[in-house]
Amino acid sequence: MSGTEPSGGTWELREFSAPFRTGLTRRYAWGIGGGVAPLVAGQYVREIKGGSTDGFWVDTSYHLDVQDL
């Protein structure tokens, strides 16, 4: 799975899942995570888009404003 940038580049994402319990209730967690290398100051958009064969879709955009410290 990968995310895209408006510049056409991609970045690697990892899918995670885990069953767990809260009291007597069984639950299931699922998510997508990815790291971003250090960025120079500026504005960036990171997009995650994808879908599964059972109809679940992800379409999320992150707008980053990176500033020098």
C-alpha cells in the first residue's frame, strides 16, 4: 500500500490490525500508518487513497505546513 503526493511521488504505508477486548466485548482495531522523512520548510499535501474488494474505501489528505525551528 502506498500514499501519493501531488508531485507524483509515492511513500510506503503499513497496514496494522489487532483483536482486543474491553471487558467482555471483543473488538478489532485496524489502521494505516506511515512515516515521513524530515522535510524542508514549506507546505506539503500527503494523500492516502485505496479500497478493498468488500467496498471499504480510504480517501484522506494531510496538509502539512513545515516550519524551521
